[in-house]
Amino acid sequence: MEITLDGSRFDYRTCYQEEPGLRESFNALAGKVFGLDFEPWHRAGYWTDRYRPNSLVYEGRVVANVSVSPMDLRCMGKELHYLQIGTVMCDPEFRGRGLIHFLMARVLTDWAGKCHGIYLFANRDTQEFYPRFGFEKVREFRHTAQVQALPGRSQVCRLIPELSQDKSLILSHYQKGNPHALLSWEHNPGLLFFHCGGVMREHIYYVGSHDTVAVVEYDGETMYCHDLFGGSGRDLGEILSALARPETEKAVLGFTPRAGASCSVRPLMDRDSTLFMLGNGKELLKRYSCRFPLLSHT
């Protein structure tokens, strides 16, 4: 579809990831704006319709984009269907001409009434922009548990997602979900491997004693447990202790634990990843002191 904005003609394109020329142009813009490269993800076969670019193309070049990701969530056994907006970007040459405003308005019109709500994570430079479309800033909460390492970690081994057997193990456990999470995400292995095949690829572990796949980073006395998949749902503290290193004293969770977990709860303060929501869902996060699982971010 051809449109005219600020005196220039653009083609509006969506879901074009199988077109090499446009995909290359999209990657070039993502690299310029965010330092991202989606090509390895595409080559691995994980770029599906769960990640849909909506772009304006000028003379064959992607110059502005708003991507959307349909998200299946589960809270207290209830299925929720949301839309997450991400990779909002515009070539510096075309900024200030209303391109992102057009794309946001188009996405919100296309998805009106088709999901429980729409959300995104804004950095500090864009937080004044999204309220123009009715988005409200919503506070998330971070849960931290005190941890004492168990003697030895013989049943904890690192997984390598490029190995077929490890990839199969990661996928099968992701499909079982996180039994410790109040709010979990489902049916999106592509997004899982965007993280686990990218920045998290060296931080994936298997806990044999609990039959659990864990995505965990270590920083001195702090262990960042981003997500847990599979297992029997036994005591969360036992799994964290099994994952802890001798120097570990606390675990910061990238998900909201179920009731009964011994955690301190604090508002999540991250000005470069502030949650904005449109539609339903705001009260849910407030009522249960929730956060969207960290690995579910696009």
C-alpha cells in the first residue's frame, strides 16, 4: 500500500521477512538504531509470524518500523492474549516527519478489539511519546530471594543451544512452562531462542536434580535467575540453592513467583525499560505485584 507523508511517498509493508531485500534493509536499520541483527535468528528458522514488522519503505529502503508480537500469557491458570510492541525505530534522516506516529496509529487500529491489551517497554528517551496514544505507565515489581548454595553443583550443567540434543531439551522444557511463575508466557519458542541463541546463549543450565532448565547469570554475590522451565514445581528455594555458586547470597528473579515464595518485593526501577500498557491488564500487575517475564520481552 502506498501512502504520502510530509510530501513523500512510502510503501507500507508488513510480514516481509521472507523477502531478502527488505529483510536486509530492516536489519540494516535495526543495526543502526539498536545494534541488533535479526539475520542469524532468521537463518535458524525462528522468525515466525509471532514477530511481525510493520514498516514504511522509501525507494526500496526500510526507513521506519513498529513490530508487533502476539503474546500468549497465563496467570493463575487463566489464558491471556496480549500484543507486545517492539523495535520501534526510524532512520535519523526521516525523523520528525510523522512516520512512527502513522505506524503506531495503524497498528492500534488493526489490533483494536483483538486482544486483552497492548503493551511495550520504553527507554528514557521515548517515555513522553506513548501516552499520546493512550498508553499508561505501569509499575512492575522485582522479587529477590536470599540463597545459600548447596555443597557441590554436580547436577548443574551448561547447555549449548547449537547442539541438537541441548536445543531439544531447552524446547521441551519451555513447552512445560515455568511451574514457579504466577505470570508465564507460552507458545513462542522463536522468542525464547532469540534470547537463548543470542545474548543468553552462555547462561543456560540444566538442573538434573529438579529436571529444570534455567536461564541464569552470575555477578558476584548476586544470581539473576531470568526464567525456569519444566520440573515438578517443587520448592523454588531448593532450585535456587542448587543453582547458586559458593559466593551467591541472593537471587533476583526475572519472573513473578507464586504465592508462598520467600522473597522481598520492590518496585522495578529501570528507566530504559519502562512498561506502558493500553487496555486491560494494569490492575493485574498491581494486585499481584507482577512483572512481565524478562525473557518474554521483544
